[in-house]
Amino acid sequence: MVAMITSSGYLIYEFQKFETSTISKDVQLIKEQYPYVNLEEKGHNLVSVEIYDSNLNVVYPKGNEKRYSDNIIVVVEKLFYNNEYIFSTSFMYEGSEYFLNITYGAQSMVNDAARISLMVMLSGIAGLFIFVPIISRTGYKMIGPIKNMTEITKTITVNNINTRLDIKGTQDELKELSQTFNEMMDRIEEGYKSQQQFVSDASHELRTPIAVIKGYVNMLDRWGKDDRAVLEESITAVKNEAENMQDLIEKLLFIARSDKSTLIYTKEDFNIISVLKEIEKETKMIDSKHKLYFKFYEDANLYADKKRIKQAIRILIDNAIKFTPINGYIMVSSFIIEDYYVVKIEDTGIGMEKKDLEKIFDRLYRAEQSRSKEIGGHGLGLSIAKIIVLGHKGKIKVKSTLGKGSEFSIMLPYINHDEF
């Protein structure tokens, strides 16, 4: 195929060159001589000339029986069978159109094309013997790693999710692809382990209240029917543990909806100060054991879910109350910094170590100093607060020193503000 295309291209090129250098001059000469055409001295391989009238009847030379031809099939047939090239054109003479066929010998050009075709074929055959082994080795070198990568990826399952691609000996592009794949698998494995840990921790949190409820039910079954004190104690304990389980399950469902992107925020315009004053009033009603200070320096208009924003702030205040000793100091303030309305909660509580600051927003995580039975909690509050704040395109920051207290800041984008 390549040889045929090459030889055909060569013939086309040669005929175009021949047409420019020779045929155009012959055609012009014939037009000038007509009707007295003199071609006694034929040169440059000219074989014959035929002139036809508008009805394609021969007018030169007389008695010629050849038909006018401008069909490409006839031209190609003449070229390969007779080694002759037919050029067709027309011209005007005294208001009438005449048609012209000029035939040239093309033996030398056909022979040259045949030699070129043969050389191309021989070169192709030689190239096959020389380059096929090279291409085969190169192809294996390129395809081999891809095949190995495919086989390795087929073996990756939940049970061996730590499998990674070997990037040694791969080409630059494949090496980059392998590294990207391994990094993706690292993220998947980390997420899978986090999910497993989350399920394990949630199961553990639920196991305790279920065990307590089961214990009191057994105690009721044995003695509660006749002992009113045991009956009242059991009912109170079961009620408390049921409420604890309900609170945990609601928090888990909130996080699950966030993960599935089905958490809906009912947003509205409102002044944040109104929400903060509600929180101030409620906090002073439920907590009389700490020194509470509230200072709201500026007001702002937010477009947000009022209920969720209040929930996030309450979580931080409840944490401050929970982890601050009696008569400790808790300060809630608010102000504007650039594009954010900031609500800051400061306390003089037990604080946290630096290693805990990176994990406190993880689900079900509790620092060592907060794991006492008296403090309680599930370790989901801060995770929920972060979800709410980020869901409103805000930020949440924390500073803490072990034994000295903590400082949480919620930063929310606002619409406008007035001096308060």
C-alpha cells in the first residue's frame, strides 16, 4: 500500500511538472496553428494529436477514428497498459468550441515509478526485519508495566486495601500515574479506616447504655415488682440511658446526612445579636456555677439557618461549661473582622494538649483529660459544630493550653452590620 501510494504520488508530481514545462507550450502552439496544424517534427515523446468539434467528431487528423477522452479511468488504463499519457483540454476558434487530446509516451516515467515502488517495498521488508524486534521490545517495556498495574489493581479488595502499585522501573508518565493512584488509595484507605473506627466507636458508645438498660431490666425482673425503691431507681436509670441513646443517635444521623449531602439548611435573614442574647439568657438560667461574661461589640445581618447557628454556638458554650471547674471564668464575645462576624468563647478550663488540637473535630474523639465519667459526652459536638459552620462557608478556630483553658472562634460571613 505504501509503495503504491509513493509511486502514484511520484507519477502525479512528474506529470504536473511535464504539463507545466511541455504540454502547456504544445497546447498553445496547436491553438495558434489551427486549422493548419503541422506536427511533422514530433519531439519530447509526443505520440499523437486529435482535435474534435463541439459534437466530438474528429476534425484533425482526417480519417482518425479515436474517440475523445477526458475520463480518468481511460487515462489510467492507457498509462499502465500502453505507457501513454493522454492530456485533454478545449479551446475556442471563431466562436466555436473544439476539444483536444494530446498523447505522450510515458515509458520512462512509468519505469521510474516502478523502480521507486520496488525500492519502497524492499525498504519496508528490510525495516520489518530491523525494527519489528526493536518495536516489540519497546512495546513490551511500555505495555508490561501497564499489564502489571492492571493485574495488581484486580487484587485490591476491602481485605487488602493497603496494596499499592510498584513505581520502580516505570516510564515517567506511568510513574506519575502510579504515584497518583497510590495517593488515591492512601486517601481511600484512610477514609475506610476512619469509617471503621467511627462504626467501632459508635458501637461502643451505644453498648454502654444498652448494657445499663439491660442490667436494670434484669433487676426489675428480679426485685422491682415488690421493691418500690428498686422500681423507681430502675425507671429513672432506663429513662436517662434512653435519652442518652436518643441524643447519640440524633447526632449520628446528623453527621450521616452531612456525609450524604442531604443535610438541608433553612436559611433566612436575621440579626445575629438577637440569637446571641437568647443564648446569653438561656446560659445564665442553666449555669450558676461559673463566672459568665457576655459582651457583644457589634451587630450584623446574616443569611443563615438560625437554628443551626445557635446550635453550633451552644455546643461550644456547653463544652466550656463542661470542662471549666466551678467558679471558673467563661467569656462570650462577638465582633467583626474584615468579611466575618466572629463569635468567640473563652474559658479557664482544663485545656488541651497540642496533639489533641488536630483531632478534636474528629468524630467520637475525646482527649484523655475529658474522658472522665463525670464529664461524659460522646465526642460528637465539635464535629457537628464544624459541619454547621463550614456549611455556611464559615471558619472555626481553636487555641488551647493544657491546664489554662481554651478559646474557640466561629467566623461567619455577614451581609451588613451596624454599630451596636
